[in-house]
Amino acid sequence: MLMATVNSSIVLISLPAIFRGINLNPLTPGNVSYLLWMLMGYLVVTAVLVVSLGRIGDMFGRVRMYNLGFLVFTVGSILLSVVFFTGPPAALALIFFRLVQGVGGAMLFANSTAIITDAFPENQRGMALGINAVAAISGSFIGLIVGGLLSTVDWHVIFLVSVPVGLFGTVWAYLKLREIGVVRRARIDWLGNVTFAVGLIAVLVGITYGIQPYGGSTMGWTNPTVLAELIGGVALLVVFAVVETRVAEPMFRVGLFRIRGFAFGTIAGLLASIGRGGLMFMVIIWLQGIWLPLHGYSFDSTPFWAAIYMLPLTVGFLIGGPSSGYLSDRYGARIFATGGMLLAALSFGLLTLLPADFTYAPFAALLFLNGVSMGMFVSPNTAGVMNSIPADRRGVASGMLATFQNSGMTLSIGIFFSLMIAGLSSTLPAAMYGGLSAHDVPANLAHQVANAPPVGSLFAAFLGYNPISTLLDGSLHQLPPQQVAYLTGHTFFPTLISTPFITGMRITFFFSMAMTLVAAVASQLRSTARPQLRALRRRAGAAPPTVTISASYGALGSEIGPAVAQRLGVPFVDRGIPAETAKLLDVPLAEAIERDEQRGPAVERLVAAAAVSLPQYGVMPPVGDEPETSAERLRRATSIVMHDVARRTGGVLLGRGGMVVLADLPYALHVRLDGDTATRLRRAVQRGVPEADATRDMQRTDRARELFMREVYGVDVHDARLYHLVLDTTVVPASACVDAIVEAARALASGRPLPSVVHGAVSVQRAG
């Protein structure tokens, strides 16, 4: 995340140096497209691909896709740094390689949130996601500073900044990250991918070109091409929505919107992204086009200094993100996400009261408040969304959330520029003509400049160009040197545009305020049915002890499990994989699972009884019209039953992948019982089982359990990271194992930390 956001902002501030380096003026009519694609191409690609890549991460491994993202991003950075030719070919090459970076960035964005959600228990995710958000926003600020410094040396160097980070990240992620999430093999939804990609690209490109002048209009919303892109794109997205309800393995899990926390959290994220995305461009133009020049800064230095003066925004986010994430782990996401949006609306409203040439202290305070409010929203909202969905849908859910946010950002830029241009169009021409005429600029030239599309002045200020020099380019030689010096000085353009600009700016602030207020309403409507551990303890005093045990053949699971249950005063739920599973290895796994499900009506009754209250535990019945495989039905039924047992009475659950099913339950203790093969075999023989039969049963049973966990849940049953305790029952006496499990279970249920060592000989590990 840090690398991706550093690269985005470092390019943003270095655009003037890049275009000078390739000998291309981005503000001439034929070159504006290059500028727009340099600005928006990365966002468009990321928005389009994150859902697909998140879904692929669910299917083939999130860590694998994340590692590949590092590699692709690094390759794109290297290619960008070796573009040494000039002119339009150079611009096209840079745009293409930025799109390559966008593919890598989409892989990172789509899977990073899901990986963090997999790695941290529910009562720590808010803090973890807050730190991740801090890394992202820190990258934006670092990129502005580093880009401002390096672009004065050589613009090629700015792309090399990501290379060492990318190489280190690629190697480190390959060596250190392990797949602990639930992987579900499935077919790729090619029709859905194509209709979604083409439709969203058409809409986003239409928005991008809609802010350009067309014919005699200051904007391009009447351009037939833009209209065709927007209408055609929306039509394709409608087709996509229909397709996704009818294919067996949809890319875009429409059914996830039945989950209240996901639906309203995603809507709130989209609205917040629309409310804040384009606004940052407007604030940058405000600083670079008006305030900084009025205070003595040259136009070409304003991008760097704008980053410095916007530091309070970053500091506010750095404070609001982790702190709200930490607190939301204790008190829930809704209060902080909703409060963040209300504070953001307040900050936007107060910004409308500032004059164009403001005093910096109140401006800085309002930026700080805005940063805190956005930090308050982002971390809890993301944690709330990710906590609300089943573990095997986290990749696609993370991608869907990122798609809405990135699409909202692009949509926001189009909306804000349109609002600003509309505001300027009504007042700027008269102000520009009057100002130029008053300083003896010929009437025909003044009229020509005054009626130029306002977007040119906005982009000039945004890039750190002198707007008057840009608008009068080729005509300045007609004026006396003293007049030229005044017109292109620090004060003429800022003074001239202040009143028209602040009128348009206030319109955008009011729009942002409206978006964040609606986002606050959406956030308030999210479910609070998944209580955090501390909230549950406040209501019930302590959570019911819940223990999952995974045991190898002969590791005393059937002896230790009941003893632990008796000590804790909770039910013992026997292994759901019967011994017959081992004998069914010669038939397809799906058939074995289906036979296993036909053990009697008891499981079906439990499933039916629990189904009424499923959504409040984050366990959902199948969504949409997707046909389920036997493995999916088994996984869903198991999840329902286990969550219901944990909620109602607590219990000791033996087998059935409980350590995966209840991984999100902060008070559930996960235990692995194993031991030396020879000793486990000897135990079976001592109980009267012939050695040949015991050997065969051990091999078949252990293999059946390993196969079951790999095929149904996508995990290695021996992976120690799945458990809190890993006990060797061939070394540690059964009574000591029972003592250790009971002590650890009581600690978790009451909210106390696990002891680092239990009864000396026991190996203790932290899950995740």
C-alpha cells in the first residue's frame, strides 16, 4: 500500500518535469488527452481490475496474487524509468507503463485488506487495518515530498524510488507470507469479467473526457462520443449485473449485498470517496493557483509547497486512522464511521466560510479536522465490512470495496471539475476580460483569453504553470516588458480569479458536505449484530468457553476433548468426520462428503434452527442463485452449527475444521493435538487393535483428515499458525494437556491474554 500510494503522488507532483522532459506541452488542445491519461489511467485500471483480481485471489490464493502484484508493479516502475525518447511516443509509452503499474497496484489493493483480515482476529482488525490505511496516506505525503525534490534533478529517478521497495517486497512476501485464508477453487467468470471491464472503462473514460471542452461548450458532456461511452457503459454494467445472477461462479458476488454490514459499509465508502476524492484536487488548485502565489511563491514551486501546507490533513489522518481502528475493535465500527462522516461534513461546511486569501491557522485546523474525520471513517468502515462477510469471500469483497472506492474517486474528479467549471463559467469571463483590458491588453486578445475554457486555467494551476503565461502564450511579445512582468507575476492571476474561484469552490464544498452526510446515514444503518469481545463481556460478564480441537489418529483427542469439556462445564461435540471417511478415500471427495452429510436428521435440525439468526453471526446462507457443491453445503452447514454452539453454550468441538470455521471468534481457543507416529501407533496396539490394522487405519484416517481440510477449507491441517496451542501428546501427559487447554480457554473467554508458557512443557503459539 505504501509503495502504491507513494508512486501515485510522486507522479502527480512530477508531471510538469515529466512533460518538460519529453518536450510536450500538456495544455495544448491536442495534448490534453495525454495529461488526462497520466492523471487518470492508473485509477481507471485499478478500479476495473480489483474485483476480478480479488476473486482470483479467493480462488488461487490471496498471498500468491499479492506477491505477483509486487513483481508486476516493480517491472512497471523499471520500464517507466527507461523512457528516454520524447514527444507523443514517449507520452504513450509512459501511459502504457503506468497502466502496467495499475495492474500491479490492483493486485496489491485487491488482496492486502483480505490478507490482513485473514491474519488478525476480529478484535484486532480495526487497529491492523488502521495501520494499513496510515501506510497508504503516509505514502501519499512522502511521494509529494520526494517527487518535489527528485523531479528537479531528473524525472526518470522518481520511478526508480519504487524499485528497491518493490524488489524487497517481492522477496519478503515470497519468503514470509503464507496462505492462511480459505481458498475456493472455481471457474473464472469470463463473461462477467469482460462486461464489467468494458462497461466500467467506458463510464470512467466518458467521465474523464466529459470535463474537456467540446465545440463551443466549456465542457464535453454534449460530445456524442462521451454520451455514447456513458450510455453504452451503463448498459453493459446492467448486462453484467444480470449475468452475475445467472452464472455458477460469479465474479461480482451480488448476494453479498444481502449482508447488512457489507451493503451499507460499501455504500458509505462509495459516498465518502465521491465526497473527498476530487476535493483534494480543488484544494491543491486553491493553494497553487491563488494562495501560495499571493504569498510570494513562484508558480513552478507551488506543487511542492502545496504538499507542505497540506501536512495537517495527513497528520489528522495519521491520528484518526489507527486510534479509531483500535477503539472500533472495542466498541464497534458504526459509532466511529458515522461520527467520522459527520465531522467531515462539519469541516466542509466550515471551509465554505474561508475567503480566497485566508489566514493559514484556521485553514490548517480545518484540514486537520478533515483528516481526523476521514481517518475515523476509513479504518472502522473497512474493518466493519470485512468482519461482516464469510472468510472464503474476503478477496472478492475486498476487491468490490476497492472498486467502489476507486470508481468513486474517478467519478468525484469529474463531478468536482464540472461543478468548478460551471461556477467559473458564469463569472470568470467578465472578470478576466475586465482585468486584462484594464492593463492595456488588446480587446480582441483579452476577449479571446477571457472566453477560453476555464479547464485550461485550472490544469495550468494544478501543474504549477503560470496560467496567464499559458493563456497568452505567443501573444506576450505584443506587450511591453513591464506589462508582461506584471501580468505574469505572482499577484495578477490570483487576484483576478479569487472571486470566481471561491464561488465555484463553495459549490464543491457544499456537494462534499451533502455526500458525507448521506454517507453518515448509510453508515448508521449498518448492522451492529456482530458484537466485539469487550461489548459481549459487558453484557454477559464473560464469553462462553469455546475450544476447537484438531487431533491426529492416536493423539488422544477423544480422551482429552471430553475431559476439557467437563472441566469447563460445556458440551462436548464429537468429531464430524466419522471413521467411515477414511474408508471412502477410493471414491471422489464430493461423494464422501455427501455420504458424511447423510448421517441423520440431527444436523439438518441444527442447521434449520440456527438459520433464523445466521446474519448476526456473519454466517450467511448461499447468496444469489449460485448452485452449491457438496463441499460448499458441508462448509456452510458446519459453520452454522459451530457458530450456534459457540454462541448459545460454548463447547469443545472436535474436528470438522473448527479452527478455520471459528477463526473470527475472538474468544475461541484453537488446539492441535499431535505426536510421534510410532508412539501413536503403539497406543492403538495397546488397546487391542492389530498392528497391521492400526497402521492402515492411521494412514487412512490422517490422510482423510488432511484431504478434507485441504479440499474443503484450503488449509494445511499441520500449519501451526492456525492454532493457539500445539500439543505433543506423546510427550506431555494427557492431564497436563487438559490443564493447559482449560487455563488458556478460560483466559480467552474472560478477555485475558494467553499465558506465554502453560505448565512448562506445553508449546504455545498465537493464531495468525
